[in-house]
Amino acid sequence: MQEDDQEESRLWEEVASDDGETKVEALLQLSYNASGRHEYKESLAFCETARDVYEGLGAKASTLKMAHIYFGIGFSLRHLNRALEAAGALAKSANLYQEIGAEDAAHLLNEEGDAWYQAREYQKSFDAYKRAIDNANPDTCDAIVARNYADAGTALEKLRDWKRALEFFSEARVRFKQLKDLKTMAHCDEEISLCHVWLGDGASALAHAQLALDYAELAEDETHFMWAKARMALANKALGQYQLSLQLFAEAKSLMVSHSNPPWKAVIKLEKQTASILQKLGRNEEAQEILRRISSFEEIFLDERERNEEVI
């Protein structure tokens, strides 16, 4: 503890230095320390001060250092749930890394895409992931490239561009299979299944949902077990297997609500799917009761677009 105090005192002495480079390095180290303590307001303040000082150095300010500073700003803003501002800062960081051809550019573009996604700017999110893919080179980590394909597919799902989402998830699956990352490959199968449902190909949807379920059962992976069940339910609904679909939706819902932090958006959507099937079967009173029961949850967890979203 005493060593930490001594380090902090030394850094503050350097912050008071007349040498701009020394001041910036000390501010960045103070930012790292604050971030390590999860004190993101302090971390942000240190990074922003470092940026202001570094900009004042003019020609002495290297592009790499400024890219690093903007990443710290974006990182802190994301943890403060200021996603739109974070995305802007991370975009500046990624652009600077790209200018100098840094190997970290693909990773930074992925961070930028994540921030735009968190801000619900899904087209900008996809654009960032796509730039990361396009700027990948032989030295880029294979896992990062695979992740960018999957994340691009996720953004396209939000844009309801199911055909292109299918293409990106399919490529991601190939890459995760090569990496022997079975868990993420199962995630890709779940999303490929969803894309096929929306594209009207129930048989392909069922095949990929089964692949995801096979992984979940073999690996005893509870999270993927519940999502694979939900995808199996959707696929069977698309194929007109309504009784089996109702059973699978009920099983998926039970698995979801058993979690300490249930994915309520997904639970609501499963219940709406169940109501849709009941209506198809002429069981309108049961369907209306489900819709009544979830109405208050919809107001809390779904935005207007999600509440009005088409049920498959």
C-alpha cells in the first residue's frame, strides 16, 4: 500500500512538470490506475487532460500517442454508459491507428463497432466491423477477424438485413470452426438458424438449431442450451410443427427465467411467439391472456420499435 502511495505521489509530481511529454505520460498512468479501481470518471478526466496537453504540443504529438489517448477516453465513456460519445472517441482512435497502419487497428475498429452497437447506431456499428474485416492483414489475429464477421452479422440482424447477416455468420462459423472454438461456433449456428427462419427456410433453420443444441447438450452449456431450444422452437414454428414448437418455447422460457438475471427481452419475445401460435390454433383466449400478462413487461424492457416488431 505504501508503494502505491509513493507511486501516486511521484506521478502527481510529474503532472506538475514543465515537460509536456512527462506530464502526459503521468496523466495516462493515473488514468490506468483509476480505471483499474473502476473509477471511470477519474480515468476519463485524466485522459481528457492528457489529450488537451498533448494537442498543445503540436508537432511533438505523435499520432500513435493520440490514438492511445482517444482509446482511453472511449473506454472510460463506455463504462460510464455514454455510448454515443464513446463511439465518437473510439472512431477517432481507430482512424489514427489506421493512418499509421498499426496492427491494433482491427481490434480498435471492433471496439468502435461495439460502442456504436451499444449506442443503437447499427449501420455505423456494421460499417466499423466491415472496415475491420477489410483492413485485416496476415498479421491480424484470426480470432479477431472471426469475431468481426460475427459482430457484423449481429449488427445486420438489428438492421433486419437477414440475407447479409446470414452471409457474415456463415463465414464466422467457418473461421471459428478452424479455430476449434466450439462455443462461438454454436452461437453462429443459433444466429444462422434465426436468419433462415426470417428468410423462410425452416429446414435449414432446424438443421442449424440442432447443431447448436448438440453442442449445448454435449458441453453441458446451460446458456447455449436455452438459446438453442428457442431457435429449435422458431424453426419448428416455421415448419408448421406448432405443438412441438409450443413445448420448446415453454422449455426455453423456463430455462431463461431460472437465471439470476433473466434476459427479459427474449422472454417477452418467446411469450409473443407462443401467443402467435395459439392464435393460429384458434386458442384466442389463451393467447390474449399471455399478451395481457406481458404488456407491463414490454413497457419496461422493449422500445417502441421492438414492441411493434413483427412476430414470425
